[in-house]
Amino acid sequence: MQYDVVVVGGGIVGLATALQLKNSNPDLKLVLIEKEDEVAKHQTGNNSGVIHSGLYYKPGSLKAINCIHGYNLLVDFCRQYEIHFDLCGKIVVASEENELSQLENLFIRGGQNGLQNLKKLRKEELTEYEPYVTGLAGIFVPQTGIVDYKKVAIKYGELIRKMDGQIQFGERVIDIQVSSSNSVVITQKASYSTKLVINCAGLYSDKVARMTVPDLNIKIIPFRGEYYKLRKEKEYLVKNLIYPVPDPNFPFLGVHFTRMAKGGVEAGPNAVLAFQREGYKKSDINFSELAETLAWPGFRKVVSKYWRSGVGEMYRSFSKAAFTKALQKLIPEIQAADLVEGGSGVRAQACDRDGGLLDDFMIREEKHVINVCNAPSPAATSSLSIGETVAKLALKRF
């Protein structure tokens, strides 16, 4: 089977990339290969459904550029295809004196990233937005919203097929063979000859990349985020979205409250090492994948730098009381009895050999391959922009 482009991975980034390629050049013969039996089975289908504003990201970074452009593309897309979303806004709350300077930095960064109408909140103003919140100060971010990304991803897939793009389910890529003129993508069921491979394999993006870039300097470290849900009768405690000031040294946003587009209120997530790449439960262990993580020199350096944060996250994973205490920093009325176990997701976080947790998207071009090596949050918000970026790189080759 001969194709112009083979996209590996049926998460929201792979689908958006395939869609933007077909939008730009409808005549491209394209196939997307996904190992599961449906789209959006992993990171896309297990996240908290937040439309991110671009508040946190370093100005000029790929995250900042793609988040803000992607935000606008996503909102327009949802309006066009009548996918429910709600730009409800969020507040970021400083609970301790030492967080006030970081809150101010976030406000400045939001302005640098082009966010308008951000509002600083004094202590007494917080309850105008969230009546049950306690804090020293905050920021209201009107751009933040909620959506069901699974529905977005399904619509991407429908549009790809309408434009004669193919989506093959139940096929796992086991090898990519590159020659001077083309590449052959080999799955356990078939082989696909193509001019270009685009790797959007998410939690396995590094493994797919190593099929053609054996000296790749990063490894995906899987971090599980575990959620609780508020009992129905306690959902009144949260109107929209409530976030703490994040730890600037740790690439996670801290436990927070999120009203969900599909109903209910989630509390979380924490961030603990997953013992396999698709390890959604504490009991999920793949000893081979865990050994690879533990053997990676960069991961050992991460542990030495962040062990205190890691121990705290792990403790919250096993202690509902500790998880509740973290949430009480934002809403003191929350009690352990108000929380019921929710779902979990696994985030693909690229880590380099020197112990750096990559804080930006990473797209690496080779002769016949484009590898999207790191696309954690806000990749879902940014998906159409990332897809557009990758499509432009790809179309230069045709």
C-alpha cells in the first residue's frame, strides 16, 4: 500500500495533524494508524477537559504560540460543528505569602502572551467568583473554558474520513524502515509504503522515534494523575475552575477543581510515576517499561532533584486524608467524605538524559520522518495549531 503520509497515533494531536494535512492538500493519500480500537483512548480521553488560556507558558515558546493560536482555532471549530463548550473562566489562588510573587509573575506572563482582561483579585474579591474559596489573592482568567476532548477528537476523525483519509484501528507499529526514497511502516497486520511518516504516538512517541533515530536523547516518563469527584450534593462548592499557584520548578499545575463539560466536578490530579506507560491503576505494572524508566539516567537525576515533591505526590496517592488536605488549601469546607474516587490519566512527559523535564513541545524532523516527541498539556487545546505547524513542515516536502 503506497501513501503520501502515514500518521502514527490516533490521539487528538495525530488526528489534528491528519486533518490539517487534508485541509491543506485534499489530494494527499493519507492513512492514520492507531493501535487501539477507537480514537482518543489514552491522554486525550482521560484528561480533565480544560481549554487552556496560555497563562503559564514562556512567551515565544512553542507551548505559548500554539496554545493561544490553537485556543482560537479550537473555539471556532467547536462553534462550527456544534460541540458544546463553555468559556467559564478560572481563578488562580495564592494560599501562602511565598506564592504572591509567583502569582504576580503569572499575571505579567499572561499579559506577555496576549491575554486580555485578566483581573487581579484581592482576598475579599475571591468569593465573588468562587464563594467557598479561601486565599490571600488571586487572578481571574476569563479565557479558560471546558470541553469534552473525546467529542472533538471523534469529529476530527469523521472529517478526515469525509476527505478520503483512512484510519486504521487495531494496528500497532512494530518497525519503520527508511530508504533513500521512502519509508515502510510495519504493523503486526500490514505494511505501508510512504513518502513521509509523522509520529504522534503520545506515550510511545519516543519508542516510535527510536525506530529511525536510535540516538534520541529523550525518554517518555509516564506520570499518572489521579482524580476524585465531588459527591453530587457537594458540587455547589465549585462554580467553575479553581487552581493553586503552581510550583515553578515542577511541570504540573497542582491539585485543582474542574467543572466538567460532561457534568460533575473533578478534584485533582496529583502526579505520580506510573509503573507502565498506560498504567491507569496503582496495580498496573509492566516490569520491562518500569525498568527502562528506572535505568534512564535523566530520570535518576529528576528523582534526586524532586524527591521531596515526588514523595508528597505519592503520599497523596495512597492517603485520601492527605489529598483532602491539599484541596482544603483552596476550599476549607471540603471533607474526605465529600470525595469519591474518580478516574485517572497518564501524561507523557519527555525527560532528557541530563534530567531535564522538557517544558515545551518538541518536534524533530528527519529525512522521511517528523517526530512529535513531546506534546503534554496544553496539547489538546493546541491540537489544531500543532497540526497546522506539523502540516506546514510536511507539505514543504511535496
